[in-house]
Amino acid sequence: MNIAAAFEEVARCRPGLAAVVEDGRAIDYATLRQAVRHAAAAFTAAGWTAGTRVGVALPSPTAMQLAAMLALSGKDSPSSGPS
């Protein structure tokens, strides 16, 4: 199981659980999952496929960095598409 599949499993089973806490604000798995899917759709629209090498530079919010990483790590996962 890769990190994207593990994330999807937790997001499916416990969507209300806090996934990230930053600046005193909790972001639950359901919200983070939506951010991951939005990022994955943008990457796909840009023509990125499994194996595409990319650099990611984001401002410091942890949730956005995590969403980008999970979206990229799921590009080769059968469960990475929208559902």
C-alpha cells in the first residue's frame, strides 16, 4: 500500500478526524481529501502522468503541501481518481 492508498483508506473510514492542525485550525480528512482531488485534477489537466517529474513550491500552509504531495503520490495508484 502506498501513502496515497493509506490516506484514502483513512479519509474513507474516518472523514471527520483531524488530518492536519495548523495555526490552531484543524483540517479534517474529508476537507483534505477534497484538496487532494482538486490538486490531482489540476495536475491531470496540465498533462502530468505517472512518472512526470515536477517541482513543487508552495507557501508555508501545511495542508496545501500535504495535498500536493498526496495528489502526486497517487498518480500511479488505481484509487487516485475521483469517486
